[in-house]
Amino acid sequence: MTKIRDYDEELAHLQLALIRMQQKAIKDGSKTLTVFEGRDAAGKDGAISRITEHLSRRNTLVVALPKPSDRQQGEWYFQRYVEWLPAAGEAVLFNRSWYNRGGVEPVMGFCTPQQHAQFLNDVPSFEKMLVDSGMRYAKFWLDISRETQGERLKARSEDPLKAFKISPLDAVAQEKWDDYSAARDEMLSRTHTEAAPWICVRADHKKAARLNIIRWLLHAAGDKTLLKGVAKPDPEVIFPFEVAALSDGRLAR
């Protein structure tokens, strides 16, 4: 368990490195896109908040889209996401993304099996186009145990300050745990590619997850000048997806 003092000190150091990384990205005109997916209550909001806390508001955008409108339901599936992609010097973080069609939608019956299959077929090509365009792209899957999810959802429902974090989907997250697990397994297996690999995060311990996500982003940037005093990501917490992780205990069943 990460101690509070150690956590606060390392977080501050990592956030300074994120600032330097963004300053360079703005100067170079780099485009940065980061996608956060995961179980309900896995800690996506908290991780994104720690990453963006001290970054430029002008150049940083967090995107959490509502359910599609009637018109959007008749568009090409990726169309409403494309308009939010970063321009030069910008960083965009998606709090859930097009991968709704890889998990929530098929489990909840919000898309047809044919639409789900089409998505799984199309998304690797879509993401390769993003990467080939010069975009720096990372996608994280935050994973937690069933017990941890239950505890967090209960605490969320009892805290009036978290009213905006409550979703109608929370009520069935535990009930449909196995269905979500099956959808996750297929999604990760089908959409983990060389161009756009999934980075899995064991997020039962929120603070360790947050630190390791930021470490990963800094090391992935490939700029050694940013890495002074930045620890390497802990492979017990964060790792590139591989099929073996579905059965060896690294991802919750």
C-alpha cells in the first residue's frame, strides 16, 4: 500500500513532469489522445483528475460524452468522437470512448450483435489511422475485483457529494458482472494491436493505479529529459495486455 506522504510527494513530482511534457508537446505541436476504459467505479475519474490537475486548461480537454442523440444514432459510429480528437498542441482524454460499443452497449442491449461485431472489426483500422496520422495514443483498461466494485458503488450511493457519479448502470454492474467480464475479454483480445495496445491497470488500490498510469505516460513519451526521478511503472500494477492475463489472475474474474 502506498503511504500518504510518499504518494503526495511522488504525485507532485510526476505532475511537474507532466507539465514539462505538455510544454514540449505544445511547442512541438504534438497531438495527444488518451482513452480511459474499465469497470464501473474502477477509478477513471480520479486518474484523469490527477493527470490534468495542473495542465494547461487551454490545451487540455476531458471528454465524457452523453448518450447519443437520435441523429447521432444514425451516423457512422465513430463520427461523434472524431470531432473531439486533438489538434496540434492539444491533449484530449476520453473518460469512456468508442469502446462503449465493446462493453456497455452489448451487455445492456443498446446495440445489435451485428453492430458489436462490426465495431470489433473496424476499431483496429480506425485506431491505426489515428496513430499513422502522428497522434500519440494510449488506451488504459482499469480493472478491479468484484468485491472492490461492490464496496465503491455502495459508498458512492451513500455519499451526497458523489451524486453526479451515480449512473443507472451502477445498479446492474454487479448483477451483470460475468457478462461484462466476457465482453471485456473479447474486446481486449480483439482490439489489442501493435499500433494501439491496451495497457491494463490493476486498480483495487486507487493511489497505486494513479501513480503508475502517470509513470507509464511519461515513460511512453520517450523523452529522457522528463524522467529524472520518475520510477518505472510497476508491472504488478500496470502491464500491456496479453491473453494469459485473462486466466492467470491479473484481470479479475
